[in-house]
Amino acid sequence: MSRFAAFDSSGRKLRRPHSLALIPAVLMALATTVIAGMGLSAYIAYGQQDALRHEVKIVVEGRHDWNISQETVDAAADGPILAHRPLTLTVTDRYLTGDELLDGIVPDHDILLSTQLANLESDDHKIQQRFHGTAVRADLVDGRDRKAYDETDIRFEIDNAFRDNLGLGHGPKSVVAAAQRAAVVLYDPPNTNPVFWISLIALAATATTVFLLMALRYNLRWEAKHRRLVAAQRKLARVVLDLEALEATYHAAPEAERPEGFRKSWLQLQKQSLDLARTESSLTERVYSRKTAFGAQTAQQLTEFEASARKLTNLSDALMGAGSVHARLTGTGTTLDRLSAPINEAMTRLLIRLEQAPGRMIANGDIEQLRAGLGQLLDAAAGDSKNLQAVEQWEQAERQLVALLVKQKKKISRYPHGKVAAPAGAPEQYRELKTSLGLDASTGIDGYANAAYLDALVKSIMGGTLESDRMTTAKRRTESSYRPSGPRLAVMLTALLLVGMIPAGITAANLVDDPFSEREGTGRGAQLEIDDPSGELSDTEIIRYMDADFPVPTSMVIAVRDAEAYLDLRTDPPGSAYRSAEPLSLLKSLHRIKQEFPELLDPVTKELKNGKAIIPVFSTDEGTSIAPGLISPEVSTGRYTLGGTSNWEHGSIYESKHPDITIAGVVDDYAEGIQRNGFEEDTSISFGGLFWLLTLLFFFTVVNIVLTIRFLLTATGSLGRFGRGTAKLRAAKKKLERLLLGLDDSQINAVAVLGASGRGRADDAGQRLFERALAMALREERELDATPVNERLRREFSARVAHLEHLADVLSERDADVARRAQTLVSATRGAGGDPTAEVTLPGRR
């Protein structure tokens, strides 16, 4: 049967409660495994470049401007365009219908790209084909697992790639750029971002650890509470089992000789044991209930149950001993010895301390009177079971001893002293035993209370001079000190979550932000050729205004042309201080200037050859210059535009009277665009998603660290108690072994004192109590030495070891005191009859 098995009042088996944190712990452990498996499989399946095994086919239909044809597009494509699935991009010269553009109803095509640059303006509503743009078949964008781009984004991304590259002066390469962009935005693999998966796995693992630690802490706290309950139940069971023997002992005493205190104690034992047995079942059910196990009422009820069981045990022992006295059974002396033992211990400490007192603090005669009074008390404790006056003799001896103690207290209290510390209380069963014997247990006339107070008074004057003074009582830790209240805990967790947002936001911003630094350079790598009929521009002046560098030397031609001859400038609205260009004229001007440099063009595609770009600059009749962008040999791919005329659709222009500065800005944009070209934004995780992921990771990590530290501190405290307790047990064992080995010497020393003094009774009885206490201490030491390691980690073991160490110190002090007095006595007798004095060493004196 399990050591945690228990039954309720109806005989039903009770099951120990387990923490609800086990449920999320198991779920999070499974989630961690599943997440790790998903991340690994996604990386294996999609994390490699060879996942793109299919080709994007480009089909050109109709007649197009910008030198776009099937032949030129095929020639412009630099190798196959790879995609995750077979795709076909159809280029058409017609307008698109609304169903095609908006709903993706293009059953005969995958992607349909119209090269029309503006919608058809017509009042005829019967015309369906009136829209420009790009249509994507609906099934290609529906049902995707991870929508990095929604349906609208996909068609705009493809169409913008075509139009942006038109603004760079491209023709066939614009179609190639659209096909490349389609392969990117239509690729929808599972998330393979290592930051995402590592953070998610770490979050799940950390949450698992947090819940496991919470469950472990719950179980440890419950087991500690269960041990307290079981220990109290054992005490109650012992009392219940002893009731019959106690009843026999009670009735063995003649009714006329039963003191009132004895009768009250017996009735009290019967009533309290019955009441406690009735509350045991309800308390057990509360401890085994998850709802009430850690409630304040359960804690209070368990504390009261422990105290009552302890009190019943002491009362039972006291009644058993008192019954043997009243019934004149064998064991009267033993019972009175138990009553005298605390007084003897306190008096022994007091006498040793007084003999160490300096000057005239106390006379030797007073010490001898106290020792004689103790001897009378201990002699009365060894009463015969047939002697009806044993209790009365003991009580009379106690009164005489108390009178001597009160007398000395008045004398000694005149000396300067600090605050008198409250003396340690007598053993719990001392008062019950005294009451059961019919003796007065009032503090004022109690032998132990007066001896302990006088000892504390002398200690306040002289300081702690004995080894037993080292013992301190540890403050018992309550459950309220383990954890904060609900509202306080909620505030702490909320504050931790808010604090966690700061590092999470910083980290997420660094991970999601562009990996490119700000512009910083001096135009290094720029090789400019000026094609300016006026001869006013200077390449050195342009480079002087640049603040970016090219990664490799790059050649550019600055082509200065007449704005009125190339652009259709207009003031819109009329009277405005700013002008704009008709969009189509702006686009045509770029392609016109490109054709003016045939030596730089590919003979088939009419695209610029790699290695040299053209920067068109238009001079107006008003003396201003317009630099709308550049004509690039590179295809603009990725998130960023290469730096061309991306705003040509609006006809936006900027007129400047400082052409050097304006051209330098265009060249800087080109240099920056080359570095950023091809960069794809990581759409696998957004800033918001990563922010909350890292916030929760920080939150659970800190909680995990706190719980781990707390658990380690608890474990370290247990290990510390184990180490200290084992060391103290070893030291106490050595002391007890020395006392046991020197027991014969101690008896010899006691005989020396007995034979030469008139107070033999005190030392005889003291030796008897000493040997009895030594035997008890040796039994306790053997029991503690056989304690398993797991039991030694608990506080109860440390408390028992501390008590044993204190007992060993007290016994050592008493043994040393007897040996010292015997040595003094024998040394004083040397030289009698004229013999020469000599050093004498009795057994036990080193």
C-alpha cells in the first residue's frame, strides 16, 4: 500500500491531490516535441535551395511597346526562373476584365500581365476589358497555409515589378522581373525562419519547466503537510491504544487517594482524545482535497491537531507515571525522576555557573546550600512505591529548594546586569505530570521555573560561559512566508510582463529591421562621364556632394537634354508654383535617351549592357534642372526599388537650380539601390508576432529562473541542513562516546565525592539521572545515525540533532563538574598526617 494511502469516514480510499500544473506541463512538453518536429521537418523539406525545382514559363501574346516580344523576352531572361510549382506568365496587350483582375477568373492562364499602362477611358459600359494590371488565377492564392501576401498584394507585387523596371528604362527585362517576382510571392512554404522556431521551442520548453517546477513545489509542500498529519495521527493512535492501560492504572489507585488534578487530567484525556479522533477524519479529507489542502482553515486546523496530539501524548505519559505513584505500583521512583530531571538539569547549569562566578558574588556556603537542597529533592524522587509520603516528601523538598533559590535571587539581582532573557520552558509533559500528581504547578513556587530564572539572571551578569549556551531556537517558517498573496502576485507578474516588453521590442526591432546601415561615404567607385552640350557640369563637383560609395567601380553617363524637347511639362493646377510631367512622356523620354547610346545596348533586347548606367538630366528654359531617376542595366528585384523613376506614373518631377547636388542625390540612390537590390523581406514572422513571442519567452524565462533559484535555495538549504546536521551528529556522537567510555571514571569521581562529603545523596541521585540521560541520548544518537539520507534533508532531523547536541553538552558539563570537584577534594586531602603534597590526577581528568 502506498505511504500516502488514506480513507475517509465512510471507508472510501482517498487519493492524494496532484497539482493542476501537471496538465499544462504535459501539454507543453508534447507541444515542445511537436514544434521541434515541425520545425525540423519544415527545414529539411523547404529549407534548402533545391526546393524550387520548377520553371516559370513566359508567353508573350500580341504587339507591345518597349521592344517586348517573345524573342526579346527569351533573350533577356538570364537562365531559367525557378519556382515551387510550374507557372506560366502570359503577357498580353489587351485590357483586363474586372472578373479577371479582381476575382482571378483566368481559367486558361496562371498569371495574366497586361502591358497597358492606364485604364481604358470609355463611357461605354458594355466594354468589359477596360483595366490595366495583373490577374492571378484564384486557386493559386486561395488555401495557402502561410499568407505572407494576400490576394491583392500578390497581383500588385507582380504588376509593380513590371512597372518599376519600366521606370528604369527596361523593356523585355520588365517582363522578366515580373516573372521573378511571381515566383517569389506565390511561394508559400512553411516557416523556416530559425529565429522563429528556436524562440517558439524555447518558449514551449521554458513554459514546460515553469509548470513542472510549480507541480514539483506543490507536491513537496503537500508531502510536508502530509508528514505532519501522519506524525500527529501516530501520536493520537498511541494515546488511543494506551487508553485501556491508562484506565487500569487509574482504577488501580484507591479513589480516596486520587488527587483532584489526577481526576481532572484523566477526564480531560478521555474527552480530548475522543474529540480529536472525531476531527481526524475531516482534517484528513481536507488535506487530501485539492480545493482545501492549502487553505488557511486547513493550515490552522492541522496546527491545532498537531498541538492537541502532542498535548495528549504528554498528558498520557504524565497520567501513566502519576497513576503508578498513586496506585503504589513499581515505577514511582522513575516517575519522580522524570519530574526531577528538568530541575536537576537547570540546577546543574546554575551551580556550574555560580562556581565560575568571580569575587564575592556568591559565598561557597550558599552554593553548598543549593547543592544540598537539590540533593534532598533528588533523594525524595527515589521514593519507595509503598511509601505513601513519596509525593509529599518531594513537594516539601521542592519548596525548600525554591526558598533557597528565591533567597539567592534577591542577593544576586543587586549586581549590575543586562536584560534577563526568558529562560527555556520545561519539557511539555513536566506540567501535566506535576498536575496529575496533585502538585501545584504555579510559576512562583515551581522548582524548575525558579532555577531556570536564576540561571538566566547569572548568565545576564557573567555572559554565556557554557557550551549549552550556544543552542538557539530557529524561528519556524510559516506558509505565508512562502508565497505572496493573490493580488500582489498578479501585480508582480503584470509588472514582469511589462518589463519584458522592453528587451523584446528592442530585440524584435533589431531582427526585423532592415539589415542595411545609413548612407556613409564620399562617392568612392563612381566613374562619371558627362554628356552635356553646354559643358557646365563637372564630375568632380557631383562627386563632392555624394555621401555614398559603390561596392565596385561603376560607370555612369550623365546625359543632359532639353526638357521642353523631351518632356510634356504642365502646371497643374493652373497658377501653381510647381510643375509636373505627363507620365507617358516621362517614361518615353527615358527610352528615347537610351536609344541615343546604341553602343551601350544589346542588339536584340535593346537593353543596356552590364557595366554602365545612364542618368538623364533635363534642363528647362527657366534655368532649372530635372533629374527624374536613372536608366539601369540591372533588373530591380526584391523589396527595394533600384533607384529609378519609380514615380513616373504620377509624373512627379523636382526642379532644382543646383544640378550638381540633384545629380549627386540620384547617384547616391543608385549606389544604395545596388547594395539593396534583391533583398527580400522576411515575411515568415512579423514584428508584432516576434515581439509577443519574445515577450512571453522573457516572461517565462524570468519566472523559470526565479522558481529554479527558489528550488535550488530550498535544495541548498536542505543540503546545508544535511551537512550541518551530519557534522553536529558526528560531534555529539564523539561526546557521548567519550562520556560512555569514561562512565567508570565518572562513577569513581562520584564515589570520591560521596565518600568525603555529607551531600552524597545529591551526587548519587545526580549520577543516576546522568546515567539514565546518557542512555537515552545514546539511543537517540543510534536512531538518528540510522536515519536515511532523504529523511536527513528535513527540518525535523536538524531539530532532533540540535536537541541531542544540547543534551550532550549538558551531560559533558555535569560530568566535568563532578570530576573537577572530585579532583579538588582529593587534592585537598593530600598532605594529611604530614605527607608531602603532590599532584593527583583522578580518572577522567586530563
